[in-house]
Amino acid sequence: MDNIDIDSLVMLYGKAVYGFCLRLAKDKDNADDLYQETFLKAMEMCNKIDKNNNPKGFLISVAVGLWKNNRRKYARRQRIAPEGELNEDMVNIMCTNMSTPEEIVILRERCAVIRTAADKLNDKLRIPLYMYYTAEMSVEEIALALRIPKGTVKSRLHKARKNLKNVLEGYQYG
């Protein structure tokens, strides 16, 4: 794989990888750094990328590895910098279809509650959840990227959803 192929990976999977990095890093500056580091590492490891065998999963697993290695640095930065808004564009799009200001406020509050609850999950539940919803990876791709069985991915997704459901029911949104 050469630089031209890396460019095609950026074009194909860049948005999904960036969304995942943004959710994982929790603010735009750290997400930008993680995203850049991911593709720099991919360039270094270009001989290990198989375009026919889940390249998006490979890129996401590189991002997870880099994030885990830099967790202390990110934690220190998160105390200083506020959390970024991943789905602000989606909320704005959804708000244009709402008929009343009350519905818009409720939607924004619900999104904030979900985001906060997801961020409080432990890494074993949060990372597969973000991979599934923000990077739009399948269970099989997540299993390959994290090097765990598919059943484990399904179990972790189920536990994460159950936890989020309990939080929403506590806020009377369920």
C-alpha cells in the first residue's frame, strides 16, 4: 500500500474515523490530534493494511491504541478544555424539523443526557458503543478491530444500551 492508497482510505473512512476520534477524545483539539496520529501511524504501517480485510476496523483499532497510550495526556487536557459537541449538527438538523421550541429544548437535553451517560461508561462498554454508532462499524468489524469475539462485542453493546436505557428512564425519557 502506498500514499495514494492511504489517500483513498482517508476519503473512504476519514469521516467515520474522525467521528470516532471526536467521541473518544471528547474535544475537537484532541480529536484532531488523534485523527492525524491515526493516519500517520497508518502510513508507517501501510504494509500491514489489507484493503480487502476491514481497513476501517484497522484504522479504528489504531486510533484506540493511540488513545489508550495517551490517556493521561488527554485526561489532563480535558480538565482544561471543555467537551466538544459531536452531534451538534445532527441536533440542529433535527431541530429544523421540530414544530415547537419545547420539542427542540427536550431534544437537546436528551442528547446531552445520552452523551453524558455514554461518557461515564467504562472503556470496555464505551469504545464498542462509539465504534458501532459513531464509526458505523458492524459487530464483526468491531470484533476484528478490538481482537475480541463477536459475542463479547454483542454483550458489551447490550450492556451499554441497557445502562443508557436506565439513565433515560431515570430522566423519564425512556
